[in-house]
Amino acid sequence: MSTPRVLSVIPPMTQLNTPYPSTAYITGFLRSRKIDAVQEDLALALVLKLFSKTGLLAVKACIDAMPVRQRSFQVQAFVDQFDLYLATIGPAIAFLQGRDSTVGHRICSRQFLPEGSRFESLDVYVDDEGGDPLAWAFGALGMQDRARHLATLYLNDISDVLRDAVDPRFEFVRYAESLASSQPSFDPLAKALGEPLNLVDATLLELTLASVKKHQPTIVLVSVPFPGAVYAAFRIAQVIKAEFPGIVLALGGGFVNTELREMSDPRVFDYFDYVTLDDGERPLLALLDHLAGKRSQQRLVRTFVRNDGVVKYINFVEPDIAFAEVGTPTWDGLPIDRYLSLLDMLNPMHRLWSDGRWNKLTVAHGCYWKKCSFCDVSLDYISRYDGASAATLVDRIEEIILETGQTGFHFVDEAAPPKALKTLAAELQKRNLAISWWGNIRFEKSFSPELCQSLADSGCIAISGGLEVASDRLLTLMKKGVSIDQVARVTRSFTDAGILVHAYLMYGFPTQTVQDTVDALEYVRQLFAEGCIQSGFFHRFACTVHSPVGQNPEEYGIELLPLPEVTFAKNDVGFIDPTGVDHDALGVALNKALYNYMHGIGLDDDVRVWFSGKVPRTTVPRNKIARALAGKG
């Protein structure tokens, strides 16, 4: 093989406000080893192509070819207002990219953008006097935020049209997710890949070929972080295989690391030559050596191949690259001024995920706790903890700021270690370096009021952490290593330091009763009322095969449902919980209550008002959190 040139690709769909970091990590690492490496974000490129004048004209052509009777209400509304969509798509995109802030005034007038069904959600906020439906969220001075939310609804309207008229699988995040997520067979994905190209497919293939012709790679790495990026990843590989058969294709990323560990279907290798697991640095170095004739196939690292029609997993054991030696991520080659700052959900923490361009960085590899029973603690990305010095981390931060001109950082650790954050904050302040950062932590007692203030002084604006099921019994069963009282004191320390606190919450955990759920909501109500947390979200518990619950279900009082034969993806597993609770019905009430709590509504009400059916009275004293904050337990 000639001198390698590596192209790393982000497939649709990931994030639109900032590059998904996997290609930045691997490109930075390869360049640190003097390997020619480049990257492309085809997810962003696809959206910008579809959501443009030429893209909308192509969508309109698809609609024109449809019988009128097959058009949904949303599609017909798009056709009726097409000239207005065509005139506004450019300004709306430029506004969301931060290239033309003045158009925000026209967007806020509600007379500029055409409005489809997504705008109906605003009607629930209109008061009896017919007042401003968004005043509660943005206030009199929040013109830019207001306009960003309206422009996001506008894009969501167009995405609905794409889904109804062009590709029923189209989503900004969960694109064709059902074809891959915990999908035991490759058949559904193979069937979809064999179907004629629609407009979305054809556009993606056109962008893929342009990228390959531009960079002339010898190897293409496709990083798939989520199930919603799998279909597009295989479409990308499909066209490269057809048009450039000499290019080597490798698949990796978070989805592969989690769900394809037992993959055995040889058809995957009609698209990819190699599939690698876990951190990509060592497997990729081994693969490049192999392609250069410097090592045999038997000495590949954590890599699937197909030999004589049979899938074989090869893992010649070599140490992973130390976290301190992986180099600095680089965003060179990515159009960082073209990402879209969206404001979809009005949850104050969720907006950080979609609004603003954040440099994504890791404080340490893996999780220092790695005990939570619902987490994939058996997998490398959790189980192998490896840190770097504060000086090394801040060196990376300074390099990234110099490259991108952006001082906002999202630390993407599963749980950033308090000791590492303490030394990081000290190093940032020592160098007098002004940044803004946020990330995920555990609500443990190490986060004293003094440490929280130090983190705030270093630039921390928000943190998220798992309260999960707000029940001491269930927290113990989960092996979270925290208590409700401790969470109250830690979160209040963050709040007092001026840091936004978001709580990850969970319902439907094994053996969770209705009483547990009601009590959990009472704890959450009090945490909001006492100013401990400002944001939260309830997730439905899902049992995965890599978690302690999935591996030892009898310890959690449940019985796993048998899985079919798995030759492709394996992750979620169903289970029978003897409590027989209808968690779906309870989840509706939990999220309704939480939404209101975030806006200061109903904080004095009995939590039973949120449930549609009869539920028991809470057993939690109404002053439980107040007493914990006062040190009275």
C-alpha cells in the first residue's frame, strides 16, 4: 500500500450545532504520529444541501411526482407556501449559523417564516389575554433566543415534509434508527440498502463522492456513534465500494463498540473491510501496519474481518495508547462557522446540547466509579480509567482555542473525576485562561462548596449528574454510591456557586413500585423548591446486556426475556419485573410534573395532582430536603 491518507467521516445524523468529536480525536491522534489525516462532516453537509434553495426545489419536485391524495396535511401546507419557504430558507439558515443576526427581528415578528404544525406547540402558552406565548421562556429582551426557537420549529416543519414526501426514516437525530438499534439481524438494513435511492440517499452519495475526490484517501474511517447514523454509514460505504473499489473502508465508533461485539453476519463486509472495537488508536495503527505489509492479519487488534465468507474476530493483545499520549483533537477541515445553533427544547440544560458550538474534550478516559448497575461498566469506554495531568489538559485547551477561536468546552466524560476537575480548575486560573465549560459528574461529597466555587471561577457554567431514581433504597440497589441527602447538599453547593444543575432521572428500574415513583417525584419537587436543581429529565430504564442488571438479573429481582439469535446488533434486552407496574403511564405524569417544576409551576402542590389515576400519598416528609440542607438529615 502506498503512503496512507486517512479520511475520517461523520455520517448523518449526529449533531448540527457542533462536530461530533470522534473524527477530531482520531485525526488529531494520527497527525501526532505524522500520518496524513483529514476529516469531513457529511451529516452537516447533507442538512445544508437539503435545507437550501436547491434542496427545497428538489423536495418540491418529489412532491409534484406524488398523487395529490397521498400528500399529508404538512406536505400540502408546504406546497401552498412554497414560495415563502424558498425565500426564507437562506436567511433562516444564515441566522442559525450566526452569520446574520439582524434577521432575528423579522423572525420574531411571526410574519416572516411560514408556520406549519410544529408551531402549534406555542398555542399552549398563550394566556387568557392573548399575550406573548414565549414571554415566559425568553422575557422581553430575549430576541435572539426567541428567534432561534422559532427558526428551529421552522426547520422541524421542513424535516416533517421530508419524512412525509421523500424518506419516511428521516430525522435530525434518530435517522433510520430502527434499522440498527438492538437489531439482531442485518436483514432490515440489507433490505433498505437494496432499495432505490431517494432524494436524501442521492444527495448523501453525491456529497460522499465529492469528498473522496477532494481528499483522495487510501483508507476511509466511518465513525458511527449512534444507531441513527448506521444506515447512512452503510450508504456511504456502499457508494465508495462501487466507485472506488481500491479504497479500504473501516467501521468503528460508539454504536459498534456497544452493539456489534457479537456481530457474525458476513454481509457487513460487503460494505466494510474492517470493523474495529473500542478506542480506535491502537487498532488503527495495527491496521495501517498491516496494510503497509508490516504485520500479518493475525496481529490486528480488536478487529473483525471476513475470511472465506466467515467473520473472524482478531485481537492480538497490545497496550492501548495512554490517554496522556493520544494528542490534541483537531477540527481542522471541518466548517466550524457553518454549524447550526438550534433551540428545540426549552429545557435549560438540553439547549446546551443543541445551541452553540462547543469544543468537545475528555478530562479522563473511562469512569473512575464504574459501579452503577444500569451502566455498561463491562465495556472499555467505562471500565478502563486513565487520566492525564492538568497541565496536559490545559495545553490541549489552549491549542484548541488557538485553532478554533472558540472558548466554550463540553467535557464529555461519563463522570468527570472531582480530583481532576479540582486540579484542572487550578491550572486554568494559574494561567489566567478564560473559558466556559460544562460536563457530567457524580453528585458525590467531594464537591464541597469551596470546590464548586473554584469550578465556577474556572469557567464552569453547568453540570449534569445522575440522581436516577430518587430513592435511597433504589440508589443503593443501583450502586450509585450517593444518598438523597448528599445529592441535596452537593447540588445546592453548585447552585450557590452560580452553576446550573441538571439531574438525570430514571423510572422503571427493577422492583420500582408506584410508591417508589411517587416518593421520587416528591424528592424532585423539593429539590426544585429548595433551589438545588434547575433542570432535569426522566428517562425510562432500559436493560442492556453489558450492564450488571443484564448480566446478573437475579440480583435485581427480574427475569430477562430470551433474545433471538443475534448475528448483528445486541444491546437492549427485555425483562419481566414481578411488580407489574405500568411505568409508561407513570412516565407521562413524571415528565409533565418536571416540565412545570422547571418553570416554577406547581412546586407547592401535592405530587399526586400530576397522575391521571389514583396513586398513594408520598411517604416523604415535606421538609426532608430542607432538613438535609440544614444538616439535620
